[in-house]
Amino acid sequence: MKKTALITGAGSGIGQGVACALAEQGYHIIVTDLSLGAAEKTVAMIVPPGGSAQALAINVAEQSSIDQAFAQLEGQRIDLLVNNAGLQHVCPLDEFPPEKFNLLLQVMLNGAAMMARACLPIMRAQGYGRIVNIGSIHSLVASPFKSAYVAAKHGLVGFSKVVALETADTDITINTVCPAYVKTPLVEKQIADQAASHGISEEQVINEIMLKPMPKKSFISVEELAATVSFLASDMARNITAQTITLDGGWTAQ
């Protein structure tokens, strides 16, 4: 039986890369994004080579949007949920727009929780499910000017542990994958934002802020991240739950 993976924020970056990798492994992909057009572009990358995918617009920051999406998905399997949707805003807390702070938490913490809430009844009825939350190195450590992002990603780890305990009676797991910097459009924008915040060049941001804490001094690839998600979604990972899987080039060993 073909397994189905629902991925949020899959119109670009990490979500798109994970979607394409899982499609190659035979998953049917429910590509979701805030923009239906972006989701459709990812579907167009998957289907022509022989993959299976559908596009769906979901604003994970709005409960009504989640409810409407799952009404459309009624009767479909969901074997794997990848909570990937995210955004960033870089500035000091005393200059942080309150509405922007709330939005980051709404998308990356509340949204992930409500997506899991919607998937769990489906997974319980199947007797099988995997939830992988895309966290961050900032689920474990902090950086200046990222208060909302760090708060949301730290919260994701605690949330995952609770759900793991609540689902321990069935073959459902939930884990958080925490990469250091992945070279995506979101990170490209961060480089420019951090250069402005710190008053330094973009090259200095890369070498002195992003890669300096990493003994291996390299960005994490989308392919590495996709392979980690794939393993956590496998039957062989059925006893890996409530865990924080860190791809950080040795950052947190120091």
C-alpha cells in the first residue's frame, strides 16, 4: 500500500526538498503551502517523473484553514505529517512588532500542534503514523535578535515530547529534527537581515555567525535533512519517539 505524506510549507526550500525525496521513495505527497500556486509548482516537479502528489493550500496560522483542508482530505490516509512551515524575523525584542512575534509562534508552534491534532485521529484509526517536526539548532540554543523564532522552536521540542507520551499506546511516533543552517531562500534572507542588524557584510554573517559555531563549517543540505525524515518515517524507527535529532556539525558538543 502506498503511504501518504502531508508536508506543510512544501512550496519551496526544505519542504519542497523533503517532498521530492519522499516522492522518489514511493510516497503519495500532499503538498501544502500558504500559496496554492507554490504547492502546485512542487507537484509539477513530482508528477512528470512518475511521482504521485496533490496540492492543497493551508494557512497553518488559522484554525479555519486547517479545518477546511482536512474536510477536503476526508477519507485519505495520512501516514506521515511533516510540520515544516516557517518564517523568520530578525530584530531586537524592544523593536519587535507584536503582531509579527505572534505570527511566528502561531505558524511554527500553534500551527504544528493543530496540524498534529488534525492528523492524530486519522493515524489512530490506521494504527500507524509518523510526525516529524522540522525544528532548528535554535530549538536547543539561542542567538540574538531571534526571540520569537527561538521561543517557537524551543516550544516545539517540549510539545513533541508530550504528544509522544500521549501516543505511546499505538504505532505513532513524533520527533523533532533540528538542523543548523540549511541553505534555503529563508536563510538567504536571514543573511541579509543579520548583516543589517549587526552592521557587517553578508560574507561575515556566513563565516562569523552562521558557520563559526560549527566545527564542520558547512551548511546542512536539504538532502541530508530529507534522509533523516525518511528514516524517522520508516518502520525501523518505530521506537524512536520524543527525540530531538540534531544535524549541527558538532555545534552543540561544545
